[in-house]
Amino acid sequence: MQASSLLVAQLLGGGAQASSTGSQAAAPVQQFSSLQLGLMTWSLSKLVGVDSRVRSSQTRQLVDAIAGHAGNSSVMDRPADEACRHWSRLVYGISKTGIMCSDSQAVRQVFDVAARQMPEMLQQRRPCVPQNVANPLLAYAYAEYPGSLNCYVAEIAHSLDWVMRDAKPQVSRDYSLCLQC
């Protein structure tokens, strides 16, 4: 637990030394790519799932920093083949940390941005695998997003045949569900 606290402090810039001009160096999280932001939130969500003590004020500060960076910069502007996956991982990871949209203005803002970006990606036929289309819907539910998802849901419905064209059937390992075994 102590190691994760130290890591969070480092990512927030707690270990940054003042430069010779007296200004603090930017927090490392502010230098991360969209891939790194998504993987970090996903990893944090896994830590919270294993040990709820990880949901500390420091972790919330880190999630706020990640959400603020993702929502207020162009870091999430990615090539078509990456954007859907990165947005999906980011909002899903944030939501699974247990931080709600009502808990954080930065989290609410990044969910608002994603709610605008995701339908645009589908409209532009950007590559999105079905899981990366569905996970944000779960994220919005987990984070109790108070905004509208009408555009996103409508675009999913409109693009369903395109999104699902390469989907592989999921095989259930629960044979009790099989009606004709």
C-alpha cells in the first residue's frame, strides 16, 4: 500500500523539485499520452478492486489530474484506429475507480467530452470494436453520468451493423444455458 501511495505522489509531482527559477516542474501525469492515461486509469481501477483502501484522497487527486489533462488538452486526439480504444479505456477506468461524476468537476468534464467524441468517431466510421463501444456505456452508468447520451446511443443504433460486422460470437462456457445440449 505504501508503494502505491509513493507512486501516486510521484505522478502528481510530489517529488518534483523547484527549478532554479522557483517554478515547479509539471506533474508527470501532464506529460502522458492518451494510451498512458487510459492504462493508468484502468490500472488504478484494478487496484481499487483489490484493495478499497487505494481509494484515498491522493488517488482521487490523481484521477482528477488525469481527467483534467484528458479533458482540457488535445492529448486524446488520436489517429482513427486508436481514438475509440483510448477513450473507452479512459472513461471505463475512471468509472471503475469509484469516483462519480458528482464527486469531481474534472471527471464530469472528461465524461462530457467523451460523450461528444464517441458519436463523432462512429459517424466518421473510425475503427471501434464492439467492446470499445459498449464499455463507455457501462462507464457512464457506473459514474452516474447526469448528462445526455442520446447522441451516442442514437449513433450506436445507426452504426450497429458497421460496428458489429467483424464481431466474433462469444462462446458461453456455462453449458446449463444451452437449451439443446
